Amino acid sequence: MRSDLSFIFSARDTIGITVTVETTSDSAHTARKWLDDEWTYLGCEPLRPSGKVLLLDKILGVVDAYGYNALTADAEKAKALAQHIAHALGRPHITVDLPGLRVGY
């Protein structure tokens, strides 16, 4: 499956990446585990006052923690992140909008 991802950091700072992934339940599970591990490793904080953290919150946190500069400087890191998100969500179009605090697909 082809998946087009857009990471929006600000009105001027946007990254677009296209990846091709084969989505299976195993790959989705592995991608969610990777996002969990990155969330913890990067020291991300819950976005909700309740402290509950959803998959989409983890995606927002990890993308924000990596940051625009790191992802534009390291194409392999950006591609790996995009592949994990594509596997986890299994959607052809994904937008990670940090200013809007939303992940759309």
C-alpha cells in the first residue's frame, strides 16, 4: 500500500513523505510497539489532562520530539518514522498536524 504522509510543524515547516508498506496485523502490532518504545525513550508527556495516551497522541508526541530539523536532516529517520506510522494506521493519506494537535487520515 502506498501511503502519503504530511508532517505539519508550522505554517512554513512541513515535511511530505511517501512510503510503500505491506500492512498486516503483525506489522501493525510491531509499529505500535515501536511507537510505544519511542514515546517512552523520548520522554513524551500525555496531551490529555486525564493522562490517558492514545495511539494518535503517541504519534503526535514522537513527531514533535523528533522535530522538524532532525527529520529534515536525517532522511532515513524520517522515512522510518513514516513507515511505522503507515503500518500502525494502515491508511493511504495521513496528516500529522502538530499546531492543530490532530492526526487525520
